[in-house]
Amino acid sequence: MRTALLLSLIVLSPGLFGQATFDIEGHRGCRGLRPENTIAAFINAVKLGVNTLEMDMQISKDGKIVISHDAFMGSNICSAPDGKPVTQADEEKLKIYTLTYDEIKKYDCGSRGNAKFPDQQKMSTIKPLLSDVIDTVEKYIAEHHLPPVRYNIETKSTPAGDDINHPKPAVFAKMVYDLIKQKGVINKCIIQSFDPRTLQEIRKIDPNITTALLVENIKGLKANLALLGFNPTIYSPNYMLVNKKLVKECHRMKIQVLPWTVNDEKKMIELKQMGVDGLISDYPDREIKVLR
Ligand code: G3P
Ligand code: CA
């Protein structure tokens, strides 16, 4: 039993033991199946057997790391404390950076479902804190004797959003680093961003931290790496930008390739055949079915 557990740890834990296997990542937990970026989605992804949980970070008015893709309460998925759907006109007034977490947790962002993901189970649920996600996932894994998972955590920032939607990069990076250090999960974390600045800042704090540069432009590998100023652990492009040549070039530089967000099973197989090191999908169940 102990040998089996040790083996599963070695095979399924790339962050802890080096890139040992294909990295199956659940996008926003498993957005296709459960409300995005919620504890229900993360636990379901763990149950399915992902290697890594992908999620997005925003900062609240009172300095807490809130898991949310949008910088505001989205009119597409959230309901106000009175139960009424958030309207588009309200969104601007409902920025996470201008609300305390006590205010944020009054919004239900799961009961309405998501029109783009008809298989997503509707349930009353809130935007969680990163600290609660880590505590809940680690507890669940320990109680069920499951292999560890990694946390692919995205700093949602842009130069135009500094001090409006989020703190400046150095502050954002330090807040994230301090929390994952306090939780003892630095070695299980990938810090990912479209914004090179937060990756540069976090690397100043810890040069050994795992970083992933997210890319959705057509500047090319060389230009994107030049903008970043160092080789990240992972190059993470929109899957439509990936081809064999890119994978080969990244691997020559010892950079892993992790495309997003791949929901089509045929495309998943094609990308794996190109040699990518993992995939991020809203449907980790499909990834597991066709790739593992
Ligand atoms: O991690 C990659 C992917 O999540 C980036 O896109 O917009 O879903 O955060 P987005
Ligand atoms: Ca993301």
C-alpha cells in the first residue's frame, strides 16, 4: 500500500518531483462541470484526478486574495445579495478591488449557471479566498489519501489596471508569495500571468519559483521571452498558437509547453502528439478520458 502511494506520488506530482508526466489541468477548476473558480469546482477536479488546478486571482479592498477570473461581479454568472442577477450597468460599481471580502461573499456566482457551459451544475456558491481553496483541497486530499495536486495560480493584472483593479505588480506578487509560503505550498504552485511584470517581481522574491508565461499574441516565442527577460518554466499559449516547431523550440530551451483552453477531444490528442507537456481544459474529465 505504501509503495503504491509512493508510486502515485512520483507519477502524478510533477511540481514536487520534476516534470514526470503529462500535466492534466482543470481550467477554473472544471468550468464545464461546476461553477468556475469555486471550491465545488476544485474539489470535483481533484476527485476526477487532475494533476493541477488552474485558477485566477484578484485582490479585495481589504487585501485578501480572491479567486475570480473577472475583476468584478460578472453579470453573466453572479447574483446580488437580494437574489437578483447583477446587471451589466452594475458591474463597474462591483469591482473586487473596491469591495471587502465580507461584501464579496454575499454574491452567489453559481446558482444561475453559465449559458456557455450547459453541463455546468447549478449551485449556490461564492468566490472563495485562495487561502480557503488551499486549506480545503489539502484537507480533502489528506482525508482521501489522494496524490497531491498543483495550483496554477494566475495574477490577473494589466498596466492599465494598476491601483484601479489591483495593486501594482510588486505588491501583488508579494501578497501571493507570502500566502503560498504561509500555507507551505510554494513547491506545488505555478505562478502564471499574461502580465510579465508580476512574474518578474515574484522571481525577484524567489528565483526558483515555477513560472508560466501566458500568451495570446502573435509576436512569437523570441519576442515574448525578450519582453519577460528570462526563460519561464512554462510557456502557456492559446492552443491555436501551438505547432510542432514551437514545442521543439521551447523544449530546446528546456521550457515546457502548456496550451489553454482545450475542450475538444480531437484537438487534445493532436496537441499531445505535437509533444506539449500538458493541457488546460474546462473539461478535465475529457482530458483524462482521451489522454491518460
Ligand atoms: O491559464 C490559461 C487561461 O486560464 C488563460 O485564460 O482568460 O481563462 O484566464 P483565462
Ligand atoms: Ca486563467
